[in-house]
Amino acid sequence: MTKHLRLHPEASNEAIEARAWIGDDDLHQGKVFTDALDEAFQRIKRCPLICRRFDGEFRRTRVGKFRYSVIFRIRGDEIQVMAVMHQHRRPGYWKERAGSWSD
């Protein structure tokens, strides 16, 4: 059963910023990143439990060949995406979002 995927507003902004940053350097790679991010979201929706658990209830999956991960948790029939995080910058910055999630 496919679950509903919902992005935290800041995670949505991170996805847009990452695509813009990568696309500024190389338009083709910007498109490749967008496709890889879409594939990561589809993979999460299809089989969220296959993604590696870390830090309690949270899970993550890589965004293709890029140094980005999608951080999420499962709440009932919903998948809550906390961050589209660069893997080598400010680990854990997204944790405060979990408490501020609006239902």
C-alpha cells in the first residue's frame, strides 16, 4: 500500500535550493538531481521500511549519486519528510523540525 508523502516546508525549500545550486553549475546535472530526488520519493512511498533506520524513528535514503539524503519518518498512513539534507553539512540540524510538525 502506497502511503501519502508530505514534505516539511523547510525540506521543500532545501530540495529547491539543492536543485538550483547543482543546476547553476551544470543544467544537465540539475535535471539529473531532480529525477533522482523524484525516484527517492517514489522509493520511499513504495517501500518506506526498506530504508535504513537511524536516530530513533527516522529513516533515510540517498538521492541517486548525489551527496544528499531524504530524511523521513512514518506516521500512520503518512510519510513525513523532514529534510533533503546534504550529507556532509550540519548533521542533525533538521531534528528540531520533528517537534514543530503541524498535523
